[in-house]
Amino acid sequence: MRIRIEPRAQPSRLMGWLSPLLAVVLTLVTGFLFSAFLGMNPVDAFHAFFVAPVDDLYGLGELGVKAAPLALIAVGLAIGFRSNVWNIGAEGQLTFGALVGGGVALWAYEMEGAWILPAMILAGALGGMAWASIPAFLRTRFNTNEILVSLMLNYVALLCLSYLVHGPWRDPEGFNFPESRLFSESAMLPVILEDTRLHAGALLALVAVGLGWVFVKKSFIGYQMQVAGLADTAARYAGFNRKRMIWMGLLIGGAAAGIAGLCEVAGPIGQLLPSVSPGYGYAAIIVAFVGRLHPVGILLASLLMSLLYLGGESAQMELGLPSAVTGVFQGVLLFYLLAADLFINFRIRGATPQGLRSPSKPAEASS
Amino acid sequence: MDTFTAIVLATLGAGTPLVFAALGELITEKSGVLNLGVEGMMLVGAVCGFAVAADSGSIWLGVLTAVAAGAAMALVFAVLTLTFQANQVASGLALTIFGIGLSAFIGLGYTSVALDGMDPVRIPVLSDIPVVGPLLFGLDPLMYLSFALFGAVTWFLYRSKAGLLLRGIGEAPDSAHAIGYPVIRIRYLAVLFGGAMAGLGGAYLALVYTPLWVEEMTAGRGWIALALVVFSTWRPGRVMLGAYLFGGVTILQFHVQGLGIDLPSQLLSMLPYLATIFVLVLISRDINTIRLNAPASIGQAFHPSN
């Protein structure tokens, strides 16, 4: 029988929910086959990847430590993605937020006061926004593709940070290692769960998820951006200000990524290093898509992606697999999701001649 | 060899990976498909080519493997976007993320392996002519291949019927489909060609230019290649021009410090990325430049039933 892909009259809401689950299941199946192919016991590999990292309180705390920046960034990015503003420079905005916020921490070195941490968070957000404002300005003023500009700026931000920690901001007592001083106590995010590294940044991420939900569901500009993403012509006809949406999309994404970067350096890291993120800015793009660009979905997807990171580390220790395996499965997960999304707008059915639904169709040569 | 010749040779060398990748992406985009996965395809091409060359001892076998690996990556993208109708931007990003991870995984055992690289061709007598000799008759074989491919792509696009069809599909896939041309099949071929060329660009980087394998060694060259296609306003001649311009910017950082100008190395390393942004702004400033030159259907999914 011939298989035919035909458009649905209405996008399927059911498939919208099912396709991320389908993608996760297919990724797991791929992982099983992959580990068997490498000559491992798939059950052991599964255990090392998904169970061992989170079988104690510390592990669960780590799950939150990594999920927090992913959720925070993804919520911000999703707002842009909904209106087809493709900010893929979150990694750079994160880095620049960490740089500016960390700069405040270094400036306030050995000072005390409850104002330091809020000032750092604000500086982090402003840093991320400043970095995101470059593609926003170039896009709105000179019509320059924001994908390429924001991506190029990832490399530039990393080089800025590298310059500072190799030069002016290097720890004077640090034996020439390229790293800044350790932040003082009042510049560090408090741990919120004893015996873990889970810090107050996780609360910020939860607040961001809530705010994201309000923005998407309750605000007028959020509604306008949704319309622009679904039907650009309709949005233009309605007179929605496209430039404002581009600015909003990029600035919100930049602020979220900047705060996430600050939380990394003021949380688990505690100083500025040449690299402050294991690719959270890129992984958050996947989180945003797997979470269906919806704040609650993003929260769930960030936990899953966090588990992929932890699983990669655990597999490295227990199975001798390289941690690069995490990146492979991140990509595979997104591949499956994008493929499964076909069934939201299309359905598969066996073709019947002339589109007639005859119960007894002639045997057709498969082609 | 005098300094001038050395600089020109280095510029050509730094530009050649971009030539391959950008010419490939040009063909892909001319068919109406935007593949943002160039970086990922280059990396997988680079690592597969390097691994095979290191294990077999044959550079050329490595080059062929890189081409196949790049095309295989592109096939994943093609299945997603052309058969499964997935969003091209998201699929391209996924391909790059996947390629970075996969290449790091494959390349683990090869990070400290050294290869001999590829010897220049050196045509006797002719390559001994001062200045022009080494530049015209003493390049490495893949560089000559890049010139040949430039000629072939230009001829194909503007002088062949198949090229006309490809451009037509990029401009108006519905019309092409209505006349009876297989839009999806031709787009598949265009995407695969783009992947093979990206793989070749990766191979040049890992087997000839460095020759080493380092994680994420493309350092954004795949993205610069994408920017070059926009910069060129989808014309092969300008792709070449842009690629060598960027080659020049890339090697500038090695020469500025040699001239005794004291700038932080990080600032110099930023130059290619800043230059990319700068030329993108220049070329997109006038909205009509892009609108008139970009393939009309670029980035849009096509389904025969629409």
C-alpha cells in the first residue's frame, strides 16, 4: 500500500502534546541501541545515564542547578521564537551578563551589604540586554539578519571575557591562572537546600517561568507577538509594530540569559573563568522547542535537558563514555521532535485511488 | 619565498574552507532551502576525514570520507525539512548542535594525532617564476579543486538548463511543481550538494590547513560561510571575493603582532566575527538588495498538496 502524507484541516492539539513525549521515547530507544552498538549492557547504560545521577538528594540538587539556567534562558528565548525573532545568541548574552554582573562583584570585593547581590543581578540582566540590543538595533535599523549577528556575538563575548580574566581582572594571588578573584560572601547566591549546591537562582528561574506565562497569556504585546509568529501578514494588517516586537523579543531573551549567566558565576562557579557555561545558551534553544515554547513545558524540558547533562557526566565516570555524548543526544532529541511535529499539521494514511474510500481497494504495487 | 607571496598564500588557505562551504550553501539556498547546519556539517566532515586519513594513511581517502560525511549530515536535514516538513531554521540549528557533539565524540582518540598534510602541486619550472610562480603553479590540489568547483557552480547556475530549473524552484516552487518538475527531489540534491561541500571545507581545514583535529575547530566558519552567501547576494563570484576577504582578515591577526603593534590577542581574534557583522550590515542596509536577490521561497516548506 502506498503511504501518503496529507495536511490536516486543523492542527492537532493532541499531537502538539504527544510529539515531545514521542521524541523523548525515540531518543531513549536510540540511546539503548547506541549503547548496545558500543558493546555495553543497555540497562547498565540507562541506569548510569538517567538514574545514578539523581538517586540522592545531592543529585536532585544538581538537577535543579543545571535546570535553572536552562529554564530561565529558554523562557526568554521562547518569547522571541513565538514571533519568529531568532535569537540564537543566548550563549553570548549569558557570557556578557556574567561578565558585567561579575564585574560588579569584583568591584564590590570585600565589601558587605544586602545591596550587592541585587545590584549584580541587575547588572547581569543589563549586560545580557546590552548584548542582545546589538542584533535588535541592526535588525530594526539596517534589516540585518539577527540569526547571524547574534551568533557571531557569541564568539565576541567569549573573547571579551577571555581578555578580562587573562588581563585586567586576573586574580593577583592566582598564580597567573586565567581566573578572577573568588567572589566574597555577600556576592554569592545563598544555597536554598542544605547539603546540595541548589542556589537562589533556581527561585529566579521559577519566577521567570511565572512571568513568562503572564507575558504570553495575559499581555497585549505577548498576544501581538503570537499573532505575528503565526500569521505575519495578519499582524501587519492589524498594524502591530514589528520593530517593537523585535526589540522586546531580543531584550527579554537577553535579560533572561544575562541573569542566568550571573547566577552561574555567583552560584556554582563563584568567580569569573574563561568559560562560564557548558553550552547552556545553545541547549536552551532545544529546551524552548521541546517545551513547545510554553513556560510550563519549558520547565519540564529543562529538567530533562539537565538530566542529559548530568547523565553525560555520570556516563563519563561510570562507563568511560566521553561527555560529548550529551551533545549528540541533545541534537538527536531535537531531530525527533522536529520530525514528530509533522503529525501536528499532517497525517499519514494509505492512499486510496482517486481519494475514494472504497473498503475493498485493489492491491497496488508498492512504489 | 618573500613576505608578500607568503601572505597571499596564507589568505588563500584561510579562505578556501569558506569557498567550499559557501558555494555549497549557495546551491542549497538557490533551491529555496536555508540550511543553518553548515557549522555542524563542516565539523563532522573534518573529524571523519581526519580520522580516516590518520588510520588509513591516505589523505585522499580522508577527503572522500569527509565529503560523504557532510552529505550524510545534510541527508538528515533534508529528511527533516523536505520529507517531514520541519521548520528549516530549527532543523539547521539542531544539525549544528548535533554535529558539534558528534564530532567531539568521534574525534576523541584523534586530538593528539599529527598528520603530514598535503603537499603543494609544484609544477616544475613554472612554479619557480618569482611571485606569480608559487601563487599560480604551486598551490595545494584542493585549492585547484576549489577554483574548478567555482567554475562548475557558476556554469551550472547560469549556463545549464538544470541550473535554470534549480533557480526556478527557488523562486517559485509551486509553479515548478505545476509544470511537473520534482521539486522535493531537486531540493534533496541541492541540500546534499551543500553538505558534501561543507564536508569538503571541513576536510580542508583538518587535513590541509592546520592539519590537526581540535574540538570545535571550525570556530564559527560555518556561520561565516552562511553570512558570505548573504554578503554575495547569492552570486558565486562574490562568494569567492568574500571568502578571500575573510581569509585575509583571519590571517591579519597573525601578522599584526609580528609588526610590533601591541594589541590583545583576543581583540584580534574578534576581527573575523566583527567583520562578518559589518559586511552583513553593509549589504542589508538597503532592504531591496536582499529582497531582489534572495531566492523568493527561501526558508519556506513546500508540500506538493499545498
